[in-house]
Amino acid sequence: MGSSAHSRRNILRGIGAGAVVVGWNAVTGTWATASASAEGVIPVPPLDGTLETSPAVLGEFSKDWGGFITATPKAVLRPGSVQDVVKIVNYARANCLKVAVNGQSGTSDDQESHSFWGNAAVPGGIAIDAKGFSTIHSITSTHAIVGAGVSLHQLSAATLNRGLIVPSQTDYLRLSVGGVASVGGFGGTVPKYGLFSDMIEEVEVVTGAGQVLTASPSVRPDLFNAVINGAGQVAIITKAKVRLMKAPERVRMFTLSYTDLAKWQRDQEFLMRDGRFTHQGGGFSRKPDNSGWWYQIEAGYYYSSPSVPDDAALLAGLNDERSALQVHDHLFRDWTFRVDPGEQAWKDGGFWDGPHPWLHLLVPASKIQTFVPFVLNELQVEQLGAGFTILSPFQTAKVTRPLFAKPNEPVAYLCDLLRMPPPGDPNIQAYLAQNRRFYEKLVSLGGKRYIIGAIPGMTPTQWQRHFGTVWPFLVASKRRYDPDGVLTPGQGFFS
């Protein structure tokens, strides 16, 4: 290869007009250009992609969707290959730098990190743009092999064209496969199938030690279990094998509303055990007359012609003292992408670009009658803004990967406060403080947090409490696969 081509592969864009970086100067803590002194400079290895440092690019990777943490990296890798990731991880190890992947998902004209508390931040380090791994490699009747930067929206569009769908995935689909696999992934089919991360059958990763390895439940299971739901602590996912199933043609959705929390909970858990619905969720909202709160069950029956749902049979065994019932039928493709119009409405209303103090908690079923009234005694509907709530059951045995911390009961509930404050809301810090109070109350009841979300003040000791009995496994995996501690510092698990 000629010297000019070699220079193009070595270029670090953004230092200055036409400047070419030759390496990192560990003495000054800056990137060194070809015109600078070579003293103390460690050369940048040749790359298939690019390493960028322009203020505009660094700005894109300095903030996240939560809007609370700003942390600017020194550079952004746009990888052209898996070997680029290997080289940059090893380069970071040699130069005492940190590395973190940033999903940068969203719509094509609105790319952003969908973390809430600087989870993907790498201040002073190197951010890796996951879009470098955005190829759908193959789709069969049972699984898809995709790059970690592929969004669930892209994957769903591709699989639905073949009459297939991932059994369990998030309701909001503009998230990267690698990012969701690293934390869990809740959606309406979790009660039946488990988390999105339970749909991952195999991963290709670059470890913090700079090795490219494949892992699955049968090949390097310790690595696999440390990567899935491991928040990027031991390895960078570059490729994943995702389970698929046949997609239905339609879904019939039932929305049942209750004023009695106990009757609502009884019916939620009855339906989940019975298994007649594929989709099951719920939440709480103000009554139409604003006289108080009521509770919803959202249950979806998947079907294809010539089958026709029997509404009476689907509702059999439920409490008759419901306040309301709504039934809607949807094409399954429309249902899959149902959040898209809501996202656009949030953007049009100015809610998208502001701070998002979202809270995600896992409540033991035995404590629902205690915790939900505790929340509602303090929560004002105005504190949700244009947002909403989720209160959905799941069977903890369906969550199969060990690093997802969950309550020690057969049934737990995802409890979300998905606040969308209006522009200029002066109460953001109060919402964060409220999130913290709700979380501490839940911990006292044996609950857990979901590791996404905006909860201020988490310390390594509190994270150790969160992970509980699997904390030693996480620590041992970190030492084995990321011995220099270069990966994903933004989670704050260890410092």
C-alpha cells in the first residue's frame, strides 16, 4: 500500500485544517500532529475507519438523551472494521485512556445516545460510534445475525418483510441491538418470553483485553453472561445472533381500567399465569374526570387468518367490576411501529430535546399494594408532563441471564415514570430528588432499579447492593476481560 493511502487510513480528523495526527502525547494529554515534537508520542495505529476530534463531532458524543450529564471525549472512532475496535482498545490501554460505545440511535436525521445518566459517557476518552456496525448480515426462519449498531426498528422492518419478528423487544424501537442487549430491554411480550437480552443467542465481542471472541450459553458462557446485561463493563458487542419467531398478521388489543388496585393486580397476574395473551402490560393514569388515579391492563392477542379472536373467551375469568373496556384491532406491522407517531408528537411539541428524568423500577409483586400508593400519594399528574407511566408484571424466571438484578419473588412489576417535562420546566431537580426517594423506598421493600434511568447519587457501594449475589461474578469478569479497566466508565459501578 502506498504512503498516501496509509496516511488516509491513519488520519485523525478535526485537529485543524489539513492536520494529520500521528499519535497521543501522554505527557501533554493531547493528540499530536505530524508537525509537533515526537517526544512522548505513541503512534496511532492504521485504521480502516476514522478517528475524529472536531468540536462538532465531540459535541454530538458529549451528551445523552437524559440531558443531565455532559462529558466530552477526546476523540470519536468511526470504526471501519472489528480490528479498528481492537486497535483502539489496545491503544487506550497503552495510554491510560477510557473507551465506551455510544449507540447513537434514533431517526436518520436525529441521532443521539439514548442513555439517561451519562451511562455511555467517556470523559477525556474515546467514544466508539456503534453505527460502524449497522449491517444486517443474515436472516433465517429462526434467527438474525446483525451488527451491534443495527436498531431494533431496522431489524423489525427487515424481519417483518419475511413474516418474522423478535419475540421480545422494546416498545420504542430506535435503540441499538448492542445497547439493549447490554441492559435488558422491556416490552409488552416480556411476561411471555423474557427480556430482549434473553433473545440473544450469541455475540461477537472485543474484550477490554483487546481480544475478538465469540460467546454463547455453550461457548465461553462466563463471558456471555458477563456481556449480556453487563452494561458494557467487560467487552464491546460488535455482532449478535437474535432469536426470531413467525410474526402474526394482526393483534387485538384490550384495555381494561380499574379503580381498585388489588383487583387490577389479581387480574394482571391471572392473565400472566394463564398465558392467553402474547402482549401484556399496563400502567396508571388520572381518571377522565380527574377525581383520582385508575389502573390499566393492556393485553394483546396475536392472530392470523383464518383465526378470529373470541373476545368473550379472552376476557373470561376476569373481575367484572371494571370501570372501562376498550377493544382495538391492528395490523401487526402497524402495531410494531406504534410509538413512531408519539415520538414525532413529542418532537413537534418541544418535549424531545429537554431533560428526561425517567425512572425505571422493579417492584416485588408482594409490595405493589404498598409501593404504588406511596408513589401516588406524592406524584402529581403535572409532574409527568407529556409523559406516561408503566406498571407491568413479569415472571422473574423468564429473565435468564444472571446480571439482570431482579426482586427475589416469582412475579415482579416494571414501574416506570416516563416524564416528559415541557420546555423550561423549573422543577427538573425536584423530579430527580423524587426519583431518588422512590428508589430508596423501593430498596427498603426488596425491589431493584433497572440500570437505565435517572437516579442521582448512585455510589459503588449502592451498585454492589443492587447486584447482590452476582456482584462477585461481575467483579471477577471485569478483572479477567477488562484487566486495565478501560471500558465504559460512565456507569460508575466501580468508581
